[in-house]
Amino acid sequence: MPTSSARRSTAAAGTDRLDWEAYQRLVRRACFVCELLAGNPDYPHHVVYRDGATVAFLSRFPWWPGHLLVAPVTHVEDVVAVDVAQYLAVQRVVHAAGQALVAEVETERLYVLSLGSRQGNRHVHWHLVPLPPGVPYEQQQVAALAPERGYLDIPDRAQADLATRLRLRMTSDPAAGS
């Protein structure tokens, strides 16, 4: 899998550092959201929710347990390039996914942000990152998302179990409001 070449273990158990060069090759090679939606086995993610407009899935490089991404199904590279109806449909899923996350993952604060670049990770997506209770203030906010922290190497079975629990918590139609 291409994602495995971007991983490099560190001394901290359960935490990996990103091989930045391998990661850049991965995210610049193809649109990871479109490849996920196309079923490309080189871009595996645990999908939590999908409808005709939106997909929600667990991050392959989670900063914290429960790190989830939500994206429009249509390939869009700019948040303001979508019409209001499409934007609101995605945000309804962001809200429903956030509610499911805080119900399943102990959370002091849920961070919600859109990252990416037209140079890599082009497809617009939102990160939902549950900050666990007890993280010292100096390690919260932007520091909690810093690349030098690395990412968690969460076993696939644990990710699959969390995806199932989140899927069950989300309504059959989050776009209808929950």
C-alpha cells in the first residue's frame, strides 16, 4: 500500500512519524478522496457514512483517536467553489459526524478544520479531530495538530470497530438534520 511507505516508526509506542517525502509523493500522485470513492485498494479508509453528496471516513494518519474526515463526493478544490446547498449538505454531515464522535470518543474539544492544497490533498475535506481530556493547554489547539507530533498507528481492527460504532450512531440521513 502506498500509505505504508509514508510511515516511519518512532520510539514512542503507538506513534509514528511521517516520512514527509513519501507522504508528499502519495498525496500528489492522485486525489485520495476520489481514489477512495472509486474503490482503489491503494487508498483504503474506513468509511463511516456515504450518501450521494458526502462521504465521512476515518483518517489513515490520525492525529488523535477518532480523527475523521468529511468530504463532498464531487471533486471540489475550493471551499467557496461549491454552491450553498452543497456546502450545507456537507456541513450537516460534519455536524452529525461530530455528534457521533463525541458520543464514542472521550473529547474535551472537537476541532473542525479544512486543510489541503491544490498542490496535494486537493479535494476539499474537513478534519474532525477529538482532543482527549487532560491534554495540557500548551499541547492543545495548533500544537495538537503539529506534524512533528506524528500520527497514531491505530490497529486496523480498532479503526474498523470505531467506524462501525460511528456508523450506527449516525442517522440514516444526516442531511435531514439530527
